[in-house]
Amino acid sequence: MKILAILYHGHKAAEEEPRLLGTVENKLGLEDWLKSQGHELIVSASKEGPDSDFQKHIVDAEILITTPFHPGYLTRSIMEKAKNLKLCVTAGVGSDHIDLNAAVDHGIQVLEVSGSNVVSVAEHVVMSILLLVRNFVPAHEMIERGDWQVSDIARDAYDLEGKVVGTIGAGRIGYRVLQRLVPFNTKELLYYDYAPLPASAAEAVKARRVEDLKDFVSQCDVITVNCPLHEGTRGLVNAELLKHCKKGAWIVNTARGAICDKDAIAAALKSGQISGYSGDVWNVQPAPKDHVWRTMKNPLGAGNGMVPHYSGTTLDAQARYAAGVRSILENYLSGKPQDSANIIVGLGKYETKAYGQR
Ligand code: NAI
């Protein structure tokens, strides 16, 4: 059986650090095991265009392994060429780089390692909220420059205590963010999600659901985005919605770049309508060198906490999602049932309610 994995290059770091499992070099730790079973494993980072390894090998692969950190975009037209493809496995969480509606139509199953990096991301969200609210990035840059002007930083630094924080999406990550914020004594924790939290879970973190998105953003000092990217969330945070935000709100998006409109975010930050934007996800990955989110700033020259896509790929997370990929493959190869929590698209239908209301 041919198995194709599109992963990112780890280069020197991956040679020195074998726990960087999600790299081309370390192959999710699958190589010896799959070879010993007589399977062919092709691993590459080359993913763009008709001459890429991705498009070359997808035509006869039975299993495709991809990662959200270096997404191999499996479009409907590429899927149509993939005559043997039966299973897509996402090493991590978030399978929007695969055309899921096309997978339903083609009877291709899509599984991800649910829960494998949700703590990793929730921790990053809390860090990102704090670094924006407390104006951390320009403070550190000032120190590296050799300067010292406390007032330039303090004029835009606040406490998180007493602020209203809301999450768009209160699933595994969104809920863990709420849990981690409880000790900060925020004024209120809010959530917006078409799936209400169980009453006991909402009560445990004292979170209030707001059902209208404009109403929700108008109440938040901090908005954190934690829903999957699908047709109902692409461009959800756009120029129109940003008008309804509290002036000077902070936005953290570790979900998917394309949920927030690139140019609308940059314009809102530039004008001061929002004070900060932080996250690790981009509308195209790797982000082009001139991507406006790399350098955008608020009127005080601050408010940018962007980093490359790594919140869910800590070494701890890589161990969990590599083990999860292996267990999905073991089930597939031995005909055992999959863990239902991992199935995004089953045979001919969505098995999750998280990728949009249907
Ligand atoms: P989950 O499936 O547990 O929760 C997603 C929640 O979003 C569900 O409660 C769902 O009802 C809600 N939702 C869906 N559409 C919505 C909409 N239109 N409005 C409001 N809520 C909506 O997923 P989990 O594990 O919390 O992950 C969420 C997303 O985070 C992933 O799909 C992925 O895109 C992203 N992620 C990012 C990582 C990173 O490294 N930056 C790593 C892991 C996940």
C-alpha cells in the first residue's frame, strides 16, 4: 500500500531533536513500522503546484497524511485525480485544508487526532491574550534595542482582571481557554457557538452564551477565535463585524487565518478600532514574506503578537499526534473501528457537528 505524507522540513533542528516527529526528517516515527509491514511511505514537504511531490504521488496513494502546520491543500480537482485514495489523516487538529465536501462526495474518509494538541493551543491563547493586554512585545523589543522608557509601554498596558473575554467556538480548545481564564477574575466570560455548552460545563466556568455574533463582539474586550474553518466561518471576522467590536478590543486567533479577513484586520489595527491582534495561523501557509500581518501595528506602533503556526506543535503535542496517527493507521490496516471522536468525514457523510451546521 502506498502512503503519502506531506510534512514540513525540520532541517538541522529535526536532525538534532528526534522529538520533532512531525517533520520530513522524522516522519512521525512511522517509517520503520510501515516498512516492516511491507508498505511504501513517501514523505515530502513539496506541496504546491502540478510538479510537486504531493500532486505526483497523490494519484496512486491509498492514504494521505497531512499536517495543518504545512498544509497540503487537497482540493476537489486534486481529489479527482487521486483514484486510489481512501483515507486522509490529519496529524493534528483542523482538516480544513482538505475539501471536506468533496471528500464526502468521493467516499474518502477524513480523520484527525482529536484532542491531541488542544491544551497546547489553549495555553498559547492565554499567553497571547496576556501579551496583547499587557503590551509585552514592544516592551521586550525596547529592551533589546537598549532603550528604557516605561511610559511608552505603560500608556497602553492593562490588567486582564475586570475585562470581558469571549470565545467564538467553545469546543475542546475554546472551553479549555475559558477554564484557564477563571483565576484571572475577569468581569465576565462569554461564548458564541451554535452548540451550547452542557449546563454543568458552562456553570463550572461561569460562562454566558451570547447567541448573536454582533451582540457578542460588542460586549468583549478580548475576543478569542476557536472554531474550525468551514464555509460558515470563512471571513467571519470581517470589516462589518469589526465595526461592532468595542473600540480598542484585542483579538486572538489561533484557529485558522482565513476566519479573519486579512485586510480588514490590518485596517482595524491601523485605525485603532482594535488595539491588538495575535495568533499563529495565516490565510496561506507558509505566510509570504510581505504578508501584512507580519508587520501591522496599531497607532502606537504596537499590538502585533503574530508568530508562525506552532501553538499546537509543541514537542508534547507532537508525541501525542504522532501516536494518534499511528493508532488510526493501525485501525485502518487491521480493519478495526476508529475512535468516533477522530472521524470528521466517514464514508459519504460528516460524522462531526463542528464543521458547520448541516
Ligand atoms: P472542536 O471540534 O472541539 O470545537 C469546535 C467548536 O467550534 C465546536 O463547539 C463547534 O460547534 C464550534 N463552531 C463551529 N462553527 C462555529 C461557528 N460558525 N460559530 C461558532 N462556533 C462554531 O475543535 P477544537 O479541538 O476546539 O479545535 C478548534 C479549531 O482550532 C480546529 O478546527 C483548528 O482549526 C484549530 N486548531 C489550531 C491549532 C494551532 O496549532 N493553531 C491546533 C489545533 C486546532
